[in-house]
Amino acid sequence: MKPRLLDREAAKVTSRTGRVIENPSRYLVRRTVEIGTWDIPLEVQQRIGYLPENAPLYPELAVASYLDFVAEIKGVGRAERRGRVADVMERCFITDMQHRLIGKLSKGYRQRVGLAQALLGDPEVLILDEPTIGLDPAQIAQIRSLIRSLAGQHTVILSTHILPEVSMVCDGVIIINRGQVVAQGTESELVQQVFPTARIEVRVSGASGDVGAALRAVPGVLAAEPLAARDGAVGFVVESEHGRDVRGDLVRLVTGKGWALQELHQVGMSLEEVFIRVVAGEQEMPAAALEEEAR
């Protein structure tokens, strides 16, 4: 489903329903649900650079020759073609590989060549599908750094199942489930919308009585869920309203009771947890919030 959707948005395939139209004021591509065919003007295609999960490379060509061929296909004039190719090779740090056969390159360098072909023509929108899949840690770091460097010059749409990558690279997040947008916003906005409480982990030793009840009695505390004991210390995840810091009150409670405080720290909710809760259907984003984000 995902590759097919990206191919449509990148104007690579046709469909029996809907059409692609250009919003000239924002250089975005949007879709209207109508019976008919996808209408893909050439000028829209020229504004999109696309790197599919499996980069369309010719292993028998040298890097520079391949990029010159792509530039010609994209309509870059002969007079400026050499300069454009040199520019994207420099931006993707592959200039020193320009005479190397693509089939002899490492996976990381092949991904850079794929990104370079997407950049040819200087498109306003770049669509990158799983750009770091199959790379080693060093190559992943290089590609992520390269993608971040494109910010401000292009609108980059990154499609990936590697959610920590989204946290490190992206400014905004859209979660799509079964073809429908189910969540949209910055990572912090999604965390606050999906998890409406702040969470603090507390571990104490030398405690007697009902520790959970004492924690729940602190003003502002909404819940205190027990954790597995560790090194003789009992633990709880304490939930409070966002914007209300109860850590000082918890410290005073523990010291007042004569307990030994072993740990007290905020528990951050990850994008993975947001994704699981939203996609699993445990929580849906309010329609009003999605509409506001789309504006």
C-alpha cells in the first residue's frame, strides 16, 4: 500500500480514481477524490524529486554518466547540465566517486547517488522512501545528516517505519493507517494529544505502609501505577496533568516519611508509543485537531 501511495504522489503511476492537482501558492501536490484518472501535468512532475526504496540505478554506468543521463531525461539543458550534475554530486558528497561504476559502490554510496538523481532539476518537493534501509550505522548517520542539510532548500517528505529516524530528522509527523491520516503534528504535540498526562518514575527503599496510596494522595497526582521491585526498592509511575510539576511534592513526601529516594525522573513518551496507540485503535486523534493541523 505504502509504495503504491508514494508512487502516485510522486506522479510515477496512474490510478482509476482521483486526480493530482497543483496548489501553485504552496508548491504542494494534493488529491481530490473524484471518479476519473490522475491528471499529472508535466510541471508538477518537474517539481517533485523521488527516491524509491530501491533506487533506480544502472550498475553498468559511472556515477557522473548516470546523473548526466537523468538530467537529460528531466529536461535539463545541455549548457547547464554539467554544472547541475556537479552541484548535486557535491551536495551528496559523491564527487570523488563520479568515475566509479555504480555497481562497484557500497550501499551507502548508492543511496547517495539515488538522492542525487532526485535532486536534479532542483525540485521544490523531495519524496524519500526508506532512505536508510539496509545501511550500516555509519552510513545511516551520513544519510540522515545529508537529509537534514536539505531543510530550508526543499520540502522533504520522508516515508519510513524507523520511528527514531523521524524523531532525529523530521520537524512534523503524519501517521497514515490503511490509507487514512490518523495523526498529524510535531512529535511533542502528538505525545501531548495521545498521552494527556505527564509521567514520573519514582523508586524508594525502606518504605512501609501503602506507598501507592501515599503517592496518590499528593495534590495534582492522578494515578500511581506500581513497577517491578528492583534492588530492594519499590517503584511507581506517577501521572499528573501536563503543566503541573509534582516532583517537589513527591520529594517532600518521601523525605517526610523517612524513606530513601533512589530515583525520580520524568518518563518521556516515544513516537513508537504514540504510533502503537494510534494505529492499534486505542486512541484516535480528534477530527478538529487534524483539521487545524492541515490548515
